[in-house]
Amino acid sequence: MSDFRIMRWHGAMDGPWSPEAARKFREQGYDGLTILAGRDWIPRTLNFVEELEGLRSFSFTGKVQDDSSAFRVLSLEELSLVTGSKARLPEVLQPRLRRVAMIDRPDINVNSRWPAVASLRMGEWKGRDLRVLSGASELTEVYLEGRRQQGTLEGVESCVSLKSLTVVNYSVLNADPLRSLKALSTVKLLAAEPTPTHGKIDLSVLAGSRIEKLWVSNAAGFLNLDSLTDTQSMREMRIIGSRLSESDMRTLSAFPKWIRVQIVDG
């Protein structure tokens, strides 16, 4: 449960942000701000957030030309932006930021900007690898929504604290970079058509982890499927629209009862 005291501002009902709104934020002891801008208020910038001393949580949904001011607030611990802005990010370190949700932007390197970040969610992700995550040792949760491209998981291998990885509309050539991630409990590799098919996924890369839940869609096939049969932590495997041989089907049918196996047609 969040310990932030959140002020909620709805542009359609409350109008544009104003000095009076800022005064209310300060005087009533808020440290979080959630704004839904609406059609009637389309600010050019978010400069006003830099004037809100002690702002720890900020969420903004609405069109903004330049949202870069949000990346200059050093007190932020949570940041969520859905703005459509293509403004270049300032070269600023936000040392307290733990949770980030945003649309993909150029020049993002998680570790150099947000060294303490634990949760990252990124939409319209354009990458062909995961090198934006390189060195992000505090990351525990990553959700990337691609644009139906194919690439690799290179870069994720240094995220040694990672527990949950979800990639959507992104096809991976292989899962080899996951081999060193011993804390992994949830992996979802989702590449439903028309996203290209995953390469063959070697499931032995997860055998030494704490894997509990594995979802894979649209894979060309699997290697070492039997490597997970004795994994005590495993609870759920969902294979969607993927190629399974007769041998694979026999292996899956022999999985222990504590593992819920679902095979879903694409």
C-alpha cells in the first residue's frame, strides 16, 4: 500500500493547473500528484512540477509537447508519464526513483539515470535488445511492450535482482541471457501474430532459477523442455500458439501435478 499523500487533478473538472492549485498542494501536505489533463487543457510543458517541493510521486496522462521537467525533479520516487512528448530527456540523475512507467524515448539508460529503479514499464518500445537495462542491478520487475519487432534479450543478464520479466509484441531469437538470473520467478515472452515467431526457446536457462510462472506465445519450438519437470518452485506453464512435437507433448503430460500446464491454440 502506497504511503504517498496523493492530490488528484482532473483537467476536465478542475481546469488548468494554476498557482492556486500549487498553493493547495503545499498547504495540505501532499507529496504526490496525479493529473488527467483531458481535451480542454493541453499544457505545453510540465514546468510547474519543478516548483512542488517534496514531490515524491507524479503521474500525468494527457498530451504535452515537452514533459522533460518531470525528469529534473530529484525528490521523485515514482513517475508515470503518458504524454506523447518526444522531447529529449535532460542529463539528470534521479537517485530516489524506484518506479518508472513511460513511453519509449531515445537515449534511455536505466542505470545511469535511475540507479535505484526497481520497476520499469515501457510502452511503444522500439529496441532490438535490452541493453537499456545493462547494469540495473536493483531492477526486480520489467514490462516492455514492443512494436512487433524481433531482437534479443541481451543486456538483461546484468539485472541480477530481476524477479519478473514480461515482453509483449517482441520476438526473441533465444532466451540465453536469462541463464544467469537466479531470482526470476515470472517470465512472459509474448509474441502473438503478426509479431514474428520466437526462435526455439531453450528452457534449461531457467532450471537454476526460482521460476514459478512461464508464459510463451508463438515460439518456433522448445529445447530441453524436460529440464523444468523437477523444478520445485514451478506452478504454472502456459504455451500459446507454439510448435510442440509429439515428444514435447509426452514430456508436458508427465509434469508433476503441482505444475499447471496449459496449451492454448494461437
